[in-house]
Amino acid sequence: MKKGRASTDIYLMHLALADLVFSLTLPFWAVYIHFGWIFGTFLCKLVSGFQEASVYSGVFLLACISVDRYFAIVRATLVCSVVWLVAGVLSLPMVIQKESIHDEDLGHICYENLAGESSDHWRVSISVLRHTVGFFLPLTVMAVCYCWTVVTLFHTRNQQKHKAMRVILAVVLAFILCWLPYNITILIDTLIQVGSIEVGTCETLYVIAVMLNVTQVLAFVHCAVNPVLYAFIGEKFRNQLLLVLYKHGLISKRIHMAYRKSSVNSAGSNRSRVTSVTM
């Protein structure tokens, strides 16, 4: 690990990688919506597997960040490797079951091909695994760790720590707002399909179907939200981004230096305010 690189930066880099992997699967689903699944079984499994792994790795990495902020873990590269390994293993059921099949009404679709008496049991098991291990358990870890960390920060006057926590909390809040509605909706849909919840009218089924589409779009948008948060909230991220743009000739030296000067002046003003309060 390079000197000076914080463990949180490594987690955020892998989180961005997970978002990138997820976003690379979106064109396939866009084509799927309009033309049906025309890519065959291999890509059906591969794309579904990548999407599932990126979702698992994303939520696990957020949980790792929360633990890191509280326990100051320094071996982040090893932890990230374990996260990707576990996410890959958890995505295997999706890879095994997904196939490109032909439906008389829908044409070719990329579908979880479940057959036999055990299909409902399998569907419920995978759904429980996905929602418990892939969302609610990491969410609980994040909530507990961040509550402890925020309480601790309330007793300190370190402005840099507060800024770092502001970025992390914004990322976690965006994750919850984007993924929680989809997880709840798909869990309800699964329980309806297996008969655990009785639905009396077709209108209710229609509403559930619409909610699935709407919340899925909201969840998919999440992969583009984090970079925006980094750019608007994370000062360190903005500085590094502008440095990269300057080195590649995309912005002038004058713009780069002007922003650096404003950042230094802002930091100096913050330090002055803190000193005046503590004197």
C-alpha cells in the first residue's frame, strides 16, 4: 500500500469499482427491455453474476468502511480481497440458475430457471439470503458503528474528521435511500409468489409490478450517485480529481492553482475559528 493512502480511500476505490461493474451491466438490461434477451445463456449468467457480485460487494464495502472508521483497520487491501471473494461466492446461485429461455409472450428472456417442487423453497432461500446477508445485516453493522462514531466525534473538535465523516455518512444515506425501497418491494413480491401473502385483486399485483420497476430504477441509479457525492462533499476527492484533470491537460494551471488557493484559504479560516474557540 502506498504511503499516505488511507484505508478509507482504498475502500472507496473498490466501492467505485463495484459501481462501475454494476453500471457495465446496465446496457444489457436496456437492450433486454426493448428486444428481449438476445445474448444467449452464457451472457445471461455472466451479466447476472457480475451484477449480483457488485451489489454484494458494494454493501459489504460500505459495512467495512463503517467498521474501519470505528476500529481504524489498516489492512484494507486484504479485507477488500475477502469482500470480493465472499461476494463472488454469494453470487454463484444466481449464475447457476440464470438462463436464456424462450417465453411465448415475452420472447427470449434472462430468467431464473427454477423447476420442480423445490423451486419455491429455492426462491425463498435465495431471497432471504440476498436481503439478510446482502442488505439488512450490513445495514445493521453500519448503523451501530456510525452511531458510536458520531457520538465520539461530538466530543472532539477535529474539523478534518468531521468532514471525512460527512462524506461517509452521505454515501451510506444515499445507499439506504436507493436500495431500501427495492429490497422491501422485491421481498414482498417474493412472498406473494410463494403464497405467504395473499393478494385479493389484480390491481394490487399491478401496483407491486409498477413498484418493482420504479424501485429497481432507483436502485440502479445508485451506481452514479457516489461520484457526485465525492465531488460535492469530499474536498480531498475534488483536489485529486482536479490534479488528474490538470496533468492530462483538461484544465488550465490557472484554474487548478486558483482552486488550490481557495481550498487553502478555507482550511486556514476553519483552523482560525477553531483556535479562537479553544483560546
